[in-house]
Amino acid sequence: MAQNIYDNEAFFAGYSQLPRSIEGLDGAPEWPSLRALLPELAGRRVLDLGCGFGWFCRWARAQGAAEILGVDLSERMLTRAKAETRDAAISYVKADLEKFSAAPEAFDLVYSSLAFHYIENMEGLLARIHAALVPNGKLVFSVEHPIYTAPARPGWSVDSAGHSRWPVDSYLDEGPRSTDWLAKGVIKQHRTIGTYVSRLLRAGFVISHIEEWGPSKDQVAAHPDWANERQRPMFLLMACSRSENSP
Amino acid sequence: MAQNIYDNEAFFAGYSQLPRSIEGLDGAPEWPSLRALLPELAGRRVLDLGCGFGWFCRWARAQGAAEILGVDLSERMLTRAKAETRDAAISYVKADLEKFSAAPEAFDLVYSSLAFHYIENMEGLLARIHAALVPNGKLVFSVEHPIYTAPARPGWSVDSAGHSRWPVDSYLDEGPRSTDWLAKGVIKQHRTIGTYVSRLLRAGFVISHIEEWGPSKDQVAAHPDWANERQRPMFLLMACSRSENSP
């Protein structure tokens, strides 16, 4: 079972204060890039894996999606998600993504923001996503970039001139990483881009987009304190589709 | 025009001493991984972009390839390549990959080892490779990994306990990097994995493999001095095919 860190009191309190928790999608600087990868949603059935407070579910509904299912392991997050909508087209279910299965071919789009790096058995998850999608259905997701997750002790190194670098080690040694982010001992799974790609291909997906996300030059001009985030990518965004003639 | 560093006397002298120049393919630690991406070669027509001393061309011929064309910008390398074979099925041409065009649909496989990171106009090169391949033809290539090419001043940082890290900066700022490797001022083009992928997709290729290469644990056991090469990937290996119904 995946670590349920979002139900840790200190973590949840900290997470609730992030711009992406207060402002929703517009508080997430990578959102414009992720949104650009989404298909037309009108009339579509959407599955959101790791839906958190349900911001994306409500947004998808506003775009005309016909049916939206949000899945999350966190009781605290789902409680708030449910409190924020009365729309019968949106439903939420509490489940561990390590095990959750949807009905076969029940969705046109599977979306996931910053959840898969908590998952140990990516192969199993992708097989279940594949089965849940209609042929040609899309999978669009973001994870923390492996450059970000690789280091044993992640952090900037700043030289005497004030220039920041991100020291990388252990990149090729995949597996769990324990970091202190909002709470002590948050467990994330480090895997390379190569591994994400080979797992996707083996599961029967066709790759249509890979983006190593950092703020654009325009975003940095508007938020000069983000400049360092161009030194190394923070997130990895991917889009793919279930191939028509998959196994 | 791409910088012709291989015809620089000091660079050429240094390059000629590398294991991969003396022992050929078996002197390149990434070769087993790259070879695993190749299709069956018997009876096939093969184009090697950046063929250097012609090791791959001769190997492809030994696998039964029917016709092999090696292309390189370096006079010195081609002179040696030509001197080492009399096989009429192998030919060499001196050309700048920034401009070289093959006959349309003349090849079943385009191969390139560690050459594309010298190329400025990747989009143009991929369009020409696409045109040179038969439908379903394969492109298999290696480049220096962007983690390796990104830093303004590449090099290991070693802490007091002797642990090595590879500080990354400027990752999202693509473009030329000048490094001192075998000679001063060698110009390489830094681009992200995301950019390689989007250029390939836009050119009409289907991605079939992405590998962030470092030595395997077995290779490190045999060469303990390679251990650091698992801290960050040195090479990026990719395989893709010209899609059947391309533009």
C-alpha cells in the first residue's frame, strides 16, 4: 500500500497552504503546460487518479465532461473535495492507486497530477489504466522529474558567487527516496524517464508528448524568484494514448 | 556548418587513443545496449551518420547488411575508414550532417552514434532522415545525455567523504555549450529529452525506446572505476521508426 502522507496532520496542514491548494489549478505553475496536453473534454468520461481536493474534477466538469471520477487515498482531501461540489456528474472514491481498478473501457481520459511518483508498482497501475481506457483513450500525467527525485539528499548547492546548481547522484539507481518535504520521511519512488517510457510502451501506449517542465522565461519575468527552477526541470509531463490494436 | 573538431590535430590524436577508437564497438561500454535496439540487418540497407572510423559499417556488413553508406565530416576519419575495407557493399561520403541528404526511401536503418549533439538544426536533419527511410524504417541513435551536456561548467563535485555528485544547471536553456574535451572549445548542442522527443514526433517518427544509459551493475563490478557513471546518465539512446502513414 502507498504511504498515505496526505492524511498526516503536519503534512496536510502544510500542503493546504500551498498556492495550488488555495488557488487551485491556477496556483500550479505547470498547469498551463499540462492543460495544453488535454483532449477536448465535452461529453467525455474522465478519471482523475490522485484527485486531492478535486480542483481538476470540477474544472473538467466546467469544460463539459459528462462524467468524472476522482480517486484518492486521503480521507482528509476527499472530505473537502466532496464538500465543494453537489454535481451528480462528479463522484469520488477513496482507494489506493496501487490497487484501484476501474470498469473496463469506462473512460476517455485518465489524468493524474503529481501522484505516480508515490506508486511502487507502476507496471500494474499502467495495465489497469490501459484496461480502463477506451481504444485511443488518452493518459495525461505529471510526476516529479527524475533529476529532482534522484539525489540521496536533494537540495541546491550555491557557490560563493550565488550561482545555484542541483547536484545529481544515484540517478540510475531506481527505487524509494525518503525526503523531508512538509513532513519527515515522505517516500517517493525515483524512476528514470527511460523507465516511464518503457513501462508505457510495454503496457500498450503510444507516446505523444514528453515535457521536462520548468517555468517559461515569461513566468520567470513575472516571478523572478522562480529563476532557479530553470536550472533543472522540476516536473515531467507526459501524454500518450491507448493504441488502437493493443494487447 | 557543424564544427569539424575531429579534423583538429590535437582532438584527433586524443580521440584516436580512446578505447572505442582502438577496440572499436567493443571498446564502447554503451554498445551492447545500442546493439540491442537494432533490427535484423541481413539484406538491409544501412546509413551511418557520423561513421567515424567505420567500425559500425564493417560490423553491419558482417551481420549481412546488403549496402552500407557511412557519412562523416572528418577527412582524417574517412581516410582511415576507407583504408580498412575493400568491400564494395560499404561506401563512404564526406558531408556535413547539417546538409546531407540521401536518396528518398533508400535505407531500412539509419544509425548514429554520438553525433547528433553536434548538430544545430535537428529539425532539418530529422526531416532528411525521415525522407531517406522506407516506411517502417528504423532510426537508432545515441547522443550525450542532457544531464551531461547541460552544465555551463561540467564536472564532478566531490565532497569531503569522497562522494561524487554531478551539479546540473542551465538544463532548460538549450543551445550551444563550449567544453574542453580532448581540445579546447568543442561545441556541442544541449537539448532536453523532451525536445528530442517532440522533434522526432513532429518529423513523423513513432518512439519505440528511450534509454538513459550508464554502466550496468555488472559492468561496474568488472570496472570498479566506472561506479560514478551510475550517479548520472552519460548517454541517451533512442529507437524509433518512420510511421507507415507519415506526412
